[in-house]
Amino acid sequence: MCRIGSLVQVVADVITLSKFIGLNEWDVQWIGEAEWSFKTEFSVADEEASASNADLVFDGLDTFATVLLNGKEILQANNQFVAHRVPVKDTLKSGTNELVINFASAFRQGREIEKQHEKLHLWNGDSSRLHVRKAQYNYGWDWGPVLMTVGPWKPIYLETYNARISDIDIRIDIPGNLTAHVDVQFTLDPPTKAKASVTIKKPNGNVLIGGTNIPVTDSGVAKFKLSRGVYDAWYPVGYGGQPIHAVEIEIADEQQNVLDSKSQKIAFRRARVVQDELIDQEGRTFLFEINNVRIFCGGSNWIPADSFLTTMTPDRYRAWLRLLVNGNQNMIRVWGGGVYEADAFYDICDELGILVWQDFMFGCGQYPAYDSFLKSVEIEAEQNVKRLRHHPSVVILAGNNEDYQVAESYKLDLDYSDETSDFRKTNFPARHIYERLLPSVVEKFSNIHYHRSSPYSGFGKPTTDKTYGDLHQWNVWHGSQEPWHNWDILAGRFVSEFGMEGYPNIRTVDYWLGGNKEERYPQSRTMNNHNKADGFERRLELYLVENFKHSFEIESYVYYTQIMQAETLASAYRLWRRNWKGKGREYTAGALVWQINDCWPVTSWAIVDYFLRPKPAYFTIKRELKPFTVGMTRKEKKTFPDELSAAVFTIETVLEVWGTNSTLSEKQATLEVTSFDLHSDWTDTWTKNIVLAPNSSTELFKGDLPGQPKRTKLSEIPKTIIVSARLLDKSGKVLGRYSNWPEPFKYITFPDVKELGLKAQIGSNGESVQLSTAKPIKGIILDVEGEEDVVWGDQAIDLVPGDPQVITTVGLKGREVKVRFLGDGTA
């Protein structure tokens, strides 16, 4: 095999000069509308040229490409997601060969194709994108720039052979008794009379089971049966190990000469999507069950991690996915407007135990279904299903992102009760793709569960139904713009998108400003260009002004949007984990925040910015997804003793406390609840021995809020009571903690900073900070002066007296720590 170098996206090199700074995005738009030509030379040895077969393999061309080898056209390509293997035996020559790839403008080509067909409805980007099989986010999205890449974006190589294993299809069927039935099928190209050996190896390299002398002409089959306990099962992170086995296949001719050998990584796991009727609520579950264990999926949505995919490396993927796991998350959804990710992405998910929800690459549009489009999509789907089918991490394939919502929004032909039509002649022709083409490809080439869309309810229900299927809950931020405190009534069976915007680290903001101090304020032109969400200023201010007293000085604005995002997202995970109440009562089985990452430096819904700097929300989510958590709500209850009177009433404040346990064993612990009056020395503490049910939430307390008198007049200002709850094990170790404050925070009169008694003491090794206080403090964010950042172990910290917290760091180096919090007196 010969790798052909030097063919990479020169566009990435050109744009990298701008480094995503300022308004430079708009100075490079010509690149996406120009034609580009790539040329290289490579040498072929005599022995390679004399092989029976020689193929040029193009793993990915972006997008409309004509390929010439030694002056002869060998390929025309028009789909970024399709690989091409081209026989070139008759065109190849010993010595120097010339390879030229000419790329047309995908934008202009798309506009031309659109003229030949029709203009279709969509959200985000230019409507011509719907006709082009290219990463849709290149056209611009509500978090990303318009940067139309072009060129070879995956490896190109020459493969010479006499016979090769062209396909490996390993199906592992594991029923409820967890006995594994392994069916290994492989194809030989060209057909050759041969013998094969198939061996399954353990993670340590020892043989688990195998077979030899398997007859092969064009294909071969080996079947194995492994009882439970013979193999090591793969589990999601937090539920068991992630042993990766290997299937090794060797093909030899009748003279025992090895023709080809290949190794395919696999793992043993039973994965199901369970949609059962619930015990005491309308609808059905939508949950993931691995090896008979039902999993609450707490995770994130994933977009491409760079506008220029050729810059992504296995190390960058690992850094992102390690952040996800370190944040106590166990699922990632690969969103349908990007790309089918690199092999390294899925390999790392397999290794780390991350469940993958994989969309097909259709997003927010009324896609067409004419014959040439369908043919291209079918090849794309087949190739990518084959590529992903052996990964234990991939547990669901979804047909698209939000295309049924687009159809609902534009009132397209959409009769959910119609399960038999072809749909191509309707004004929502892509139903044919999602309900006919894709499910048939998935069923033929894999055992992975297929879901028509995200979101999709099924059972004849619209995508907004909260009792079936998965839900994109955007009525916080978008839609009806509900308060985030309403997450409990906005819950769905599986919330696969929800979010809140927040500014990134101030260093990231200063990076995109490029030193332009005149633009260093929230409403500047540069700031606006680095937030692509429609109406973002109105929405940010709506949620800020409803909840906080804030200023527009940039450091403060960054701080308040970050705390707002942290509070919003933590509240969602806290309330929705409460809905995981045990078998038959899994009212909410998953929450995937939009989104974990960015493709460039920007203000967005991401919880970690482009430079892998976690926002405070990352840490609040991390706390809410610990194995053991405690949660609280306070709600006012208004009663009228005289039903004819509106003036006579009583207001009581009710406190509810619950705990969660994601382990598979019950947990004995002590619940400690301490209440503080922010403006006096009054405190109240009580404890209770509790048992947290396994893999479930457990209700722990419901009663009056301690220290809060009943009110009979709206003019009576309630006391500012802060309630701290902790779960303690037998040794006194804190398993989980949470402080509940009265909201909105804008009504709180905070004590003078001098009265707080806040201490931030640097540890002896210079890499930790111990925080303690004499009064409750809300929303602590730590930082240091200068450009050199610190990796913090926690942020957005709530602190109460008697419960000091130690924050670990990397890179602090004993430097002085800056502390920000609500009511700190900073403008």
C-alpha cells in the first residue's frame, strides 16, 4: 500500500492565516466560489506495477471532483461522504505518476443543481445545500461561520494486490440470556479458491475461539457460540469495563501462500432501545438498555470540532472525549449537519465506554428525493453503516436532525398514520429516504437500532409530543422562551437537545478580538459576528434581566452569561434525573445538552469552547451526573380560605428533597440538610438516615421550608433562606451536595463582601484552592491574571459555612486566585 501525500485542503492553510479573528470570515468567501486544482506526483516500484490488481483509493473528496491519473480521467465524484476505489492497473506505470484532482465550487454547483430542480425549505444556510452531499455546517449555522471547504479531506492511497479481503461483516447476536452468537462473513476480491482461518482474540491477545480451513471462493463464513462468562462484556462507562476483542482473518491459497489478512476490532454487548408502556403515565419509555441494564443517558451533542476537518487529529478527539467522560457523561450524539466522524472518534468512544447516537447527515431541511440524489445517498449510507457497524459504542442510527420538525413548521405533507406510501411525489419527499431507503440499508448491513429522526415520537405523534420518542426541548431559549425553572414540566421521555448560551472564557473572547480594544464590549460588531444565533441579544437579555442584576462591562457580562448557562443546564439535569424512578417509571431516560463543543471561537450553547476551555456549565453538569446526587426544589403554595376573596390568602413555601443513585446497588447514606438566613446568624440543621434505591431516584423529604414564615401579604418580603443538602457515607465523605437559593437572584440583597468571611487558600503544592466562608455564597468562579490559563477541577461553586471545598488545579503554580461570585460588588 502506498500513501499519497501532499494532497490536503490548501483552503485550510489559507484560512488558518486568519485564525478566526475579527471579521476575517467575510474576507475569504471567494474561496468557496472558486475552482481549485490539486496536483501531486508519486512513484510506483516495478513489483507494485506488476501486481494483478492496482487500485487508487480516495477515502474522501470534498465535494465535486474530477480525477485524472497520468492525464486520463478516472473518476468523477460528487459526495463528500463517499469513498471511492478506482482500478488503475492499466493507467498506472512504473516510476513517476501524476495525479490531478480538479474541484468545482460546491456552492456554485449546488445553486446550479437547485435551478434544475426546486428551491426547498430549510433552517440555516443557503437553500442550495439541500442538493449537495457535503457537510451542511460549511454553509453557516446558528453557531458556526460560512466557510466552504474544498479538497481531499481524507487519505488517498494506492493498493496493489493479487487478492484482498474486501469486506468483513461480523454480526453478534446476544439475546436476554447473554449467550453470544457470532457470525463472521468476509468477501474475497477477486474470487479466488482459498482457505481461511478466523480467530477471535481477547484484549490481552490470547485466543478466545477460532476456526481453520474454511473454504473460500468469493466469500466465507465462520460461526461461533459463546456462553455468558466465557467472553468479557462491554459496558458504558460507569457500569463495567470496555474490553475490545479482535477478529483476525487470514486467507491463503492452496499452496499456503498468504493472500491477505485483516483484523477487525469488536466487542460483546447487547444493546436495545426500549419503548415500553409506563406504569402510571401516558406514553412509552425511550431508553437504552445495555446487557440487560437500563441506562440513564446523561451526555452531549457533538458538532464537528473544527471548521477545517483536516486539522483534527486523534489527540484532539481524545482530548474532547476525555473531557466528556471526566464530566461524568456517558453518551454523545453526532449531529446530522456535520460529518460521519473519523474512525479515531469511534475507536476512542469504544475505548472510553461512551454510547454514540449517530445521525445520518441530513439537517434542518426539506431534502429532495430525485433519482440521482437517492442513488448517491444509498451509497453513502451503505458505506458508513458498514464502517460503523462493528463499534460497540454506536447504539442508534437516526435518519436526520429536525427534518420532520421542518415539515411540521412549513405544513408539508405529513400524515404520520401513513406507513405504506412511497412519498417521493409529495412535498416532503425525503420521507422516502428516512422511512424506506435508510431503514432498509441499516437492516441489511447491521444490527443497529434505526430511528427515523431526531426528534421523532412515533406512534402517530408529532415531534413535540413529550410522552413518546425523543424530544428537542427548545422552549427555553427558542420557542415560548420559558423560564429555566420550568424544566420539570418541559421534560420528555428522552431529551436529545436542549440548551442555553453562555460566553466562553475571556481569553477566548480576547483571542477573536485580535487586540482590537475598541470592539471589546458585548454589542460590538466583532462580538456580534462571533455569535451566530438569531435574536441572541434579545434572548440573552431576556434571561439575564429576569434573573440577575448585571452590567455590560465585558468581564462581568461574560461572568453573568456563564452563571446563567450553568444554572439553566444544571437545573435540567437535576430535574430530569429525578424522573428516572426505576423500571416502568423511567419518565425521562436521557438528557443530551446542546452542545459540548464549538467549531471556532464563538459565543454559543457549547459548554466547552473551541480551545477546550470548559465553561462553568460543564462543571455544574458534572456535579449533577455524579453517581450519587441530591436535589431540591422550593415552590410557593398559595391557598385561599375564602373562595370569594382574592385579598385573603396564605403563602407557604414547600421544600422537596430527593436523591439519585446510578449504581446497581442500593446505597445507605445520611441526608444532612442545613438552612441559613443570609441576613442573620439563624441556622437549622437536621439529618436523616436514608437508602437510595439502585439505578433510580428516591424521594427523601417534602415539607415546609425551614425558617420561612407563612405570608398573608404580597408586601411581606420573604426571608432569604439558603438550604444546603449533603449526602454523606458512613465515614462522613460527601457523596453529593447542592445548595438551593431563592430565585430570581436579582431580588436578593447580598451582604457586604467584608461580612462574608470568604477565604481562598492555596494548597502547599500550589495546585489546589481551599474555599471556606462564614456566610453562604453563590456562583463562585475562580481565575488568575494573565494569558496563561489554569485547568480547574470545579467552577460555579456554591459555598456555605461549615462545608469547605477543595478545588484541584493544573497549572496554578501557586499564583494568586481571583474570585467572582454573585453580589461581589464588581460592576
